[in-house]
Amino acid sequence: MDFQHAYSSSFRGSDLECKDPSLTQQQFAEDADINVMLERFKVTGHLPQGVIPPSYGDFTGISDYRSAAEAVRRANDSFSDLPATVRARFQNSPQQFLEFCSDPGNVDELRKLSLAVPAKPVVGVSGASAPDAKPVDDVKKSS
């Protein structure tokens, strides 16, 4: 085995030889590719299993600097976890994103981005969806 030193001719290579068959399971290569995952998300709007969607909260109970700094850090971390296309839409600014999310008129757009809870389906008397029926929350229960 040769050793590389200052006066030897340079060589590239290794004495390591792997003659065993590879244990890599290539049928899962597409499932592990981040580009494929992002394209699937664009089409389906569903995150892969194990991904936690961002959450929003009421922070009126924050009373000291440490709690406020921690809340800002969590908000920045949550914003960083969003897909790059969503962050780019808001110029990578968590402040612009939070202002957009705070406007109730943007709920439909947030739903398109899969950042808000989907609207509940409208159910008619027969149980089938109907365009003129009231949403499930608005229907009064009769006893």
C-alpha cells in the first residue's frame, strides 16, 4: 500500500474495494427525492406524512422579554419550515407573511396554499353536497 507524501507523485484512488452487492433499495429513490416531494405537494396540496403544518396562536399572554423572544424565534422557525415557493411569495419576510395571514380576507388564498384548515363541506338534507345548503356549523340541531 502506497502512502501519499510531499515527494510522491500524486495519485487518486483508494484501496477500498466493495465487492458485496449493494443493499440500497432503488425502488424508494423517487420517494426520498425532495424535488419529487415538492412537485407532489404542488399537485395534491398534501404534505408528506410526518410533516407538521404551521400553526398560529394568540400571544396576548406574553408578558416578559424572554417569552416574547421565544415566540419570535418559534415564528421564524415555522416560517423557515414553509416551502421555498411560499416564502418567496412573501419576499422571505416573516412579517409580510404574518400580516397576510392576519387579514381574514386572505383565508381562501391560505387554503389554496394548504396553510389554513379546509372549509367544511356543505351538506344538504339527504346528506349529499348541495350548493344552496347551509354549512354544517350553521345547521341547528333539533331535539
